[in-house]
Amino acid sequence: MTMDIPVQGAHGLGRPAAARPHSGELAADSRSEQRRILGLSLPSLLLVTALLLIPVGWLFGLSFFKRGVFTFDHYLRMVEHSSYIAIFQTTFSLSILVTLICVLLGYPVAYLLAQLPRRWATLGMALVILPFWTSLLVRTYAWLVLLQRTGVINTTLISAGIIDEPLQLVHNYTGTVIGMTHIMLPFLILPLYASIKAIDMDYVRAASNLGASPTQAFLKIFLPLSLPGLIAGSLLVFIICLGFYVTPQILGGGRVTTVSMKIQQNIGMYFDWGAGSALGVALLVFVGLIFLVAHRLAGLERMFKG
């Protein structure tokens, strides 16, 4: 008669040796689980391929044709014509400025929300998310009402005697930045708040106990730990700003032209799908390069963790 002798150890105390799975069995189970997951996700992958990759590939192909002839004219035009260069400069400068303003405004808000008691933090987050309940178009027109020459802001400032003439706050670069900042601010606060909330404050207290001032503890401990959320939020804001259309179109008043507006103009006014597709492909390449650089510097899986 044979008996299974219990195996002693940290992971096998009192467990028969014959009942312990071998590494080969674990590998087989892992492969089987991966195949099941792939089978379950296959319909979604096919749907994404049909709705995303095929249209993008079709537009990519259109960008190389002009009147049915293969050509690189649409891409050469972006380099040779100063108007296209100016449009890209406007788009990127606008996106960078809005991102920087969102960081300056959003970081203190996220930090404050993370320090508040749960009840007040929940109320604060509700106020941050509240703009999502309103249409983007409605919010843009609301800023148009506020910022115009006879709007609420100018009327209030004139009534208070602060200014004598209305300020030019709309139909220009300034109005576009204000409207886009208001719309994009929650996109920075949400991932940054999640990153700050996950920080163990014992590290900051330990730094203080070791003689660090509050400023030193923040700069050397708290800020580096919050960087993944800050980079993720900034990247999200910047990428969305690159493709913004509604707000620059309304608040810019035709004086601020972005790449998305030029794409609409090429297709809607001139019916030039090749030129519009080339701009879209160029913008997609820029976005891919930005993600690649961000991944090299910080790692996307670390930035978007949690």
C-alpha cells in the first residue's frame, strides 16, 4: 500500500505531491485560456477591423490619387504651400497652449479633490463631470454668448468701470483657447485625480520626518509619483485638441483655421477627397509619433495604469 506524503513548504503545506500541477500542465491551461479569450474577443476584433481599419485604409489610399492618377501631390502641397504649414503651426500651437493651461488649472483642482473627505470629493468630481452632461455645441455657443462684445463678461466689466471699451474675446485666438480649455479641462483632471488618489501619503510624511520642507516633499516625492497621471491627462488633452473642429469653427470666427477645419473645407467645399485624406493621414502619423515618443519616455502601460 502506498500513501501520498504531504509536501511541507510555504505553498504546499499538507498538500499531496501527486496533486500539485506540473509546469507543463500550467502552460497547457494558460494556452487553452488564451485560445478561449481569443475566441470570445474575435467578433469584437472583426468589428473594429471593419469599422476602423478599413475606412482608414480607404482614406489612406485616396490620399495618393488625384483624378484617378497615382501621385504624391497632396503630400507635396503640405510642404510647398505656406498656408498648409501655417495651419499645422496653428493647430499644434493651439493644442500645446490649451494643454499647458489645463495642466496649470487642473493640477491644483485634482490635488485639492484628492485631499478632501470622501463626501466633498464626490461632490467636487460631480462638478468636474457636469459639463459632460451638456452638448459640446451648446457649451461652445454658451461661451459665444459670454465672450462677445455685448456679452456678459464685457457688460459686467464696463458696468464695474474696469474697462471703457469691450474686449475682443471672441472670433479670435483668445476665444478659441478659452472655449477649448473649458471643454478639455475634465479630460486632464480625471486621470490625474486617479493617479494622485493612489499615492501613499506615508512617503510624503516620511520625507517630512527626514527633514524635507513641504515644498521639497512635494517636488521630490509627490510630483514624481503623480507624473504618470499628469502625462496621461496631458497626452489625452493634446491629442483631442489636434482634431478639434466645432469650437475653433465657432469661437474662431474664421480667423483660426485648424487641420480639421481644412479637411472639412477640402471635402465639403471643393469635393477633393484626396487632399482631405492626405491631411487626415498626416495628422494620424503625427499622433502615432507622439504616442511613440510618450511610450519611449514614460511607457503607455505605466501612464494609463489604473
